[in-house]
Amino acid sequence: MKLKTLLIALAPLLLGACSSTSSAIDPEGTWGSGAPGQPQLVLAADGSLSGTDGCNRLLGSWELVDDTVELSELASTMMACVDVDTWLGAASTLRVDGDSVRVLDAAGTEIGTLDRQG
């Protein structure tokens, strides 16, 4: 009888742990192709961020807050590149959607997407 009571008492805790949505989001890894002229972000397990906007190197940090990846202000080199859209330098937050990530600026406007790399 005591075991049954204990299991009933623990059931909500166990079920709650299984239904957490933020634990299902895994932003760590490489997003974007990294081919010349293409944007790419690398989110490391220690919270650091590196990458390129297709022209300039990007550095910063990231943190998972609920279901959103919050980015620090990104540091960037300042090279001028002809015919390269450097939109990724304006990234402020990321929203993971399966194997892609939606990139939003500080106003919350989606400015692009990146696919997860193997």
C-alpha cells in the first residue's frame, strides 16, 4: 500500500519532467552551410557563438531562454564584400524549428533561416 501511495504522489513530477518543451530544443551545433559567401553560426556547448555572415567573422554568446535562443550583441569584423548579403550580423534571437532555425532581429522580425548541418 505504501508503494502505491508513493507512486501516485510521484506521478505528476515524473510526467511533468517528460513533457518539458525546452528540453526538446537543442540549439547546439552548426547552422548554415559555411560555403564561401554563405552565412553560418556555430553554437558551442559552453554558450559561445562563432560564425560568418558570408563575409565577416561573427563572435558572441548565446543562452536558451524558454524556447528561444537569445544572442549577445554580435562582434564582427568590418570587411566590405561585393554581392554578399550580410543579414546575419543583425541577428538577435533564434527559434529552432526542427532542422532549421529562424533568425530574428532586435525588433523580432524574421530576417532569414539557417539549416542544421550534420
